[in-house]
Amino acid sequence: MPKEKHKFERIAFVASEVPEAIEAQAALIKRYGETVPNEADAIVALGGDGFMLQTLHRFINDKIPIYGMNRGSVGFLMNDYREDDLIERLQAAEISRIHPLSMIATDSAGKAHKSLAINEISLFRQRYQAAKLQIAIDGKVRLEELICDGVLVSTPAGSTAYNLSAHGPILPIKSQLLAVTPISPFRPRRWRGALVPNRVHITITVLEEEKRPVSAVADHFETRHVVKVEIEQARAIELFMMFDREHGLEERILTEQFKF
């Protein structure tokens, strides 16, 4: 569990490699001091959404709240950058609790690769030929054959990222759902994906895997030549993301649905 809000005083600052983030880190350390991450009440991540995901993965087992400030190009998961009143902003911030997805990807040699994903788990064709995939939910085959460029399984937190670009639905952050979204589906032509409860076990089997090789990616961890991918929510792992009250993650996801 995160520490009480009134104790958000020992802050660790981590930054991406872009100059704006490094400059901001130096300025904030000068103003608020520096604490090593494992002794901090909160971690402030300076960068864009990609760096926020890296930071969440880096401290995934530490149960320390992470507050992002945008010093990158995309900042959906970030708060606005401001040097003033940081302690007050942390004290007033909303905390969103996030559970990542667990992936076990079995490759053609029979080796199992385990990874975690905060946004989504995606399967992609590796060559010019479309992938052929079979999708089962809790052991029951629901889609015998999907011919496509790929398919992804998204959390609510990741539903506005790649999932949205692939025409998947936006999920409210507190919804108990996962989005299963095809990427450039060829057949069945009219299948546009599914919403499934977040407690289910999803198994995606690669058909004709030698002729049509497929890779699997959990956020930025890739496994190539997979034959089977098993996905479920990692309920034992809880991440804490902090947002300014007027721009909480729930509000951002709601607002995103009314943009054009």
C-alpha cells in the first residue's frame, strides 16, 4: 500500500534521456532534494508515456506511488509539468490502482517466456503472410480461426493507446474488463473484437506457425516465433499511479471518448 498522502515528502526523481527531462530533474532535485527510489514516499517520473511505462515496470514490485510529469511528446499518463507546489500536488493527487497483465509465451522450441504488460499484449505477424490465430477463453475455443496482421489484449489503462489506434473500445479505468482487438482482420471480416471479464484466462494459439510465424509483445518485451500465448490479469501485483485531481485517469479516459 502507498504511504499516507501527508507523508509525500521524500521524493525520488527519475528522468528519460531527453534534455528537457534531464534539465527538469536537476531543477526539481535542487528545489526539493533527492531520495533514492526505494526509500521514497513517491517517485516522480519525468518524460513521456513510454518512460512512464518503463518506470512502472522498473518499480513494479515496490508498491511506491508514481507521479508522472510530462517532459516528452505524448503525455496521456502524465500530469502537466510545473516546478511549483509539488508537495501540495502530491498530497492532493488521486491514486489509480492498476493490475498488469501476465503473459506466458511459448516459442517453437518449447521454451516459455514470462512477461508483464501494463498497457497491452500484442501478437504480430513476422512475415508478409497474414497470421492465423485461434482464440480460447477459459479453455473454450471462441474463435476457430482469425486471419489478421495480429491481435491485442488491452487493459483499461492501455485502452486509449494502441488498442484505440486499432479501433478497439475505450474502457473506463475501473471497469472489470479486457479488450480483445484484432489488428487488420481479414477473416472473419465483420469481427471487430470482444470485451471479456478481467478474471478470464485467454489462450491464443498460432496456426500454421512454421509458414506464418508470429511474435508476441508485452508492452516492450518481445518474444519471437511463438506457438501459444496465455494471458491473464496479474491480480497479485498492484501499481499506484498518481494524478492531479482535475485530470485523473478516469476523467482523461472519459474525455478521450468525446474527442474527434
